[in-house]
Amino acid sequence: RVYYDERRGMYWTEYDVAYILYSAEKETVIRGQECRKISKKLDLYCFFRPRNEYMFSRNDSVFFFDAKTDKFQLLYDFNANTDDHWTILYKDYSESTIDTVNVHVDSTGILEVNHQNLKILYVSYSAKSIYGLRHYHSRIIEKIGDLNFMFNYYPYYDIACDGNLSDGLRCYEDADLGNYHVPSMEACDYRHLWTDVSIKSRSEMNIY
């Protein structure tokens, strides 16, 4: 299970904070490839990914199936070293052309999680779309994934969206690694709602 912090409403409305949950389920076969079905509880609305994801790993690399390009693509490469890179293809929601995201490895490191030494890729993303070239940075941890979001590229990213955003990984859990909680984030299943408080009279308010 993978939990991400979810922020809904964004800047022009009151916003609440909840979580996005991705859970690995049964094995299935897509295009002759055995892979794992990933189900979702909530998602990024303006990301336009399918309801379920299908992924597999091979030789320390993780691949995902993209229905719009009708192929499996490389998502993470934990064999990569400094200055290595790979490319993700995608079709924007409103366009028929294929755009690209280049993932460049700036440096690597090691993170100890539950007595396991996991490789960290410090990466730069360069997303090419009809709206220009965008650059942003992130960290990808072996066995866990990108700390910002599992699919850290956003078709339709630069258009206003009355939807939600990922504020980063809360925690990750599987049978091999156990539970990893990002120290600065909320608990995995915690959510709270920002609301206005209307007070008619200060004398009517008691504080406990």
C-alpha cells in the first residue's frame, strides 16, 4: 500500500487535506506480460490516468502499462547511476500528439529503511508539452518509488483544474520492507477538513 498526501481545492477555495491510496492486488496478464494490478482510492483528477494501473518489475526496473500509447513503459530504473536518464511518453488529455518526460539522474545515495539499505535517485524531470518545457526535481527510493507521486508527471498540468494535488508520500507498506512513514508527513490514514468557524459572541465560546 502507498499513501500520498492529498490537497483538494487549491488556492482559490477553502481546501481540505486527505490521502490518496494505491494498493497492489492480484496478478494479471496484459499484452502477454504478467503484472500486478494496482487499485486506487481517490486519484489526481486532472491526471486522467485509468482507474487501475498495471505494473511489473524486472532487473531492478519498474514498468507500467499505458493504454494511450498501448505499451509498457519504464517508470523507475534503479540500475541507473549519475547522468543516466530515461524517457516517458504520454498523450495529453486534449491533444493527439505524444509528449515526453525526460528523467535525468543528478546523483544517487543510500537510505536505511527498516534495516535495509535502499538506493535513492536524485532526479530532474523535464516535461515537454504543448505549453512549453517544465523542470522539477524529486527523489525516487528503491522499492518505494517517487516521493512526490508514483507517476510524477502531469498531463494538462499548466491548465487550471478544480481538482487536487499530491503533496507527497505519507507512507509505504509491503510484506518485504514493512512500513515506512515519511517523518514530516501525516499518519497514513489521517485526514482533516479546513473549515471556517463562525463566532457570534466571544462570551459564548469555551476553551478546553
